[in-house]
Amino acid sequence: MPAKCRDIIEIMENLAPSRLAADWDNVGLLLGDPEKEVRRILVSLDVTTEVVEEAAARGAGLIISHHPLFLHPLKHFRFDRGQGALVRRLVQEDIMVYSAHTNLDYAALGISYHLAVKLGLEDVEVLVPTYREKYYKLVTFVPEEAEAKVRKAVCEAGAGWIGNYSHCTFRTQGTGTFLPLAGTHPYIGEEGKLEEVKEYRLETIVPQERLSEVLNALLKAHPYEEVAYDIYPLANEGQSQGPGRIGNLSQVLTLQEFALTVKKELGAEKVTVVGEKERKIKRVAVCGGAGSSIMDQAKNQGADVLVTGDLKYHEARKALEEGLAIVDAGHFATERVIVPALVEYLQEELKAREVMVLAAQKEREPWWVL
């Protein structure tokens, strides 16, 4: 069966929660109906005329883009030019648009992570940690015969993850007591009679963003009319999320060798380099798109070079004076790595559905190099 748009939104939220987005950003479903069925998705960096035409030609009912369809407030909405014409074509072709922008920049498995992987970095860490997920301990009390069902339900809803281990729970046996009062319909026992039941105390860990879904799953799977559960805030935190990544090369390269590697791996038309050609490069910071704002953090964490895009003249001068090499491979090339990564992620998450996920083939840099 095909997926509804809201199902795909949930999958994207699991990867790049909208709460990670900057205040000025515009992310989420920007055009369309969350209840509409989707059979084909086109993943792109931008929403351009070429991308919309490709989506229409390939039968895609949803475009998932990195850069938002609308970022700044519109002063007019004319169908004969610019965004107005683009939106008119999208509506005519019945194509929806979902965008994940700065939330995908900051996500644990977002753009900079995949840029670091593409360049072969090891021991990769978040360069500028801005958010750590909070965790809760969920405790509930389940009759013996229902424990396996309830445990499976809460874990499949997102509870029980510790690092790369899933379905992590703990249970202890005990005796529960309750007295069903007038008007109740107890699963076990009789109205007006004190009951003692062999139960399990089942406990597990739940990330904040999955708490609502886990509680819904618990209440649905639990056989009791009134479900007893406790939620405890925990001091332990999840993995860091934020812009940029930093890691190490497996072997030392000269800056020129490294810049050529970046150009080849990213398929960039050109790279602009700040620093001496023979400088030795081992520790590398990366930030997809425009990352010059985190040059200081890269330098402070011992980076020999920062790979990013959109470097300005005075920023290059500053980097040169402070001894930080820069490889500017362009906004497009440093972010395009997310397209195949998103396709792979969505294909895996939607493998049980009749949904085809496609990578946009016709989008290019907005300029050419002479």
C-alpha cells in the first residue's frame, strides 16, 4: 500500500526534527495535504523549474528538498514570474513540497555528517554542539501474560534505544493490588473485590521526541482499563546535534592533495583554497553550505582545514592570518551529498510500502565556470 504524506513527514521528523531548525527558517510541509497518498518521491537540493518538471515527468507526487520553497515573506504572488509561476506549476501537477533545511544541517545524521563520511574522516564529532536530546525513564506495571506484547509495542514506538542497541528494557516480578469500584470494567477481577495480581514492573528509556508516541503505544497495547505508569526525567543526555563535524584523515596529506581529493569526491567544478599548498593536513572540519561562521570553532578544536562553501574575501583573509586552511568547494557540492543519503534513508524506511524514492538528476550549480 502507498504511504500518506503524514507518514513520510513522520519519517523525516525522526531524522531531522523540525525543532532543530533555526528561528528564521521555514521547514516542514510547505505545499500540499498531509492526508494525500504518495507513491513517488523526488529528493532534491532545491525546488527549481527544472526539478518541478522532472518531478512531473517521473510521476512524483512529493518533492523533498533541502532548501525551502519559501524562505522569505512574499510581497506578491504572480503566476507569470518567479515563485508564483513555480507554485502554480506545482499545484497544476498536484505535487507537494516538504523541506528540511537547518534542521537537516544540525541533525546527527544530517548534511555535515554525510560530508564527513564522503571525505573519509574518522573519529567524527559534532563541531558546534547546540542541542542534546533529553531522556525519560518510563515505568509501567503489566500482567504476566501481556508483558511481551506491551514491551514490543513501546520499543517499536521508539523506546529502549541505548547507543546502537535497541529494545533495551528491564523487568522485575511483583504483586499488584487494586480494588475495582462501581462502574469499572476490570480486565482482571470483579467490581468491589480487592485483587492481587502477578505483574511485571517494566522499565525502559525514552527520548523526549518519542515520548508521546511511546505513551500512545503503551495505552493501546496494555490490557488494563486504567494503565498505571510513571515518567521520570533523567540526567543522562543523548548524542550532540549541531552544525559542522570534525574528524581525522587516515593519513596526512598536503593541502593541495587534500583539495584535489575534495574536488574529486564531491564532483565539484572547482575548489578555492586558502593556505600554503604544502601544508600538512590531518584534522579536518566540515560544514555543508555556508560554514564560514564556525571558522573560530574549527580553529579552536585543532582543525588544520575547514571544508565548506560561500567563503567571502575578508573571511579568507581572516583564516589566512589565523592559520586555518580553507577548501571552498561551493554551496551546491558540499550539500548535494545529502540527496543520495536521503534517498537511501527513505527507501529503507518505506520498504514495506508501495513508494518509490528518486534522486533529482537535472539540478545543477546555478552558474558555470569559465
